[in-house]
Amino acid sequence: MILLGPPGTGDTHLAVALQVRACLAGQCVLIATAPPSPTATSPRAADTLRTPRFQAGLG
């Protein structure tokens, strides 16, 4: 699940609430933040998102 929203709209709050419920149901969870755009950290970041290894992790 990917939640997107500008700061202050509650997307992180919702993500944490869903994470807690999933944990209580016995699921493994991961919450992570991403830069605003793939190239926000470096020009190579966009290339990293296209690698087969990264794409395999999404499936």
C-alpha cells in the first residue's frame, strides 16, 4: 500500500494506524518514507528505481 499526501494531511497517521492493526492481526509490517521525487537525492536514484532487483522487491 502506498499513501501519498502533502505534509499535515494525515497520511503518516493513517499508515501507523494500519500498521498497528496489522501487527495485532499477526502480520509483518514495514513503514518507510521516500523522497519527494526519485531524483531528489541524486540523479542516479531514478536509475535505481528501474533496476530488476528493485522491481522484483515490489512484486
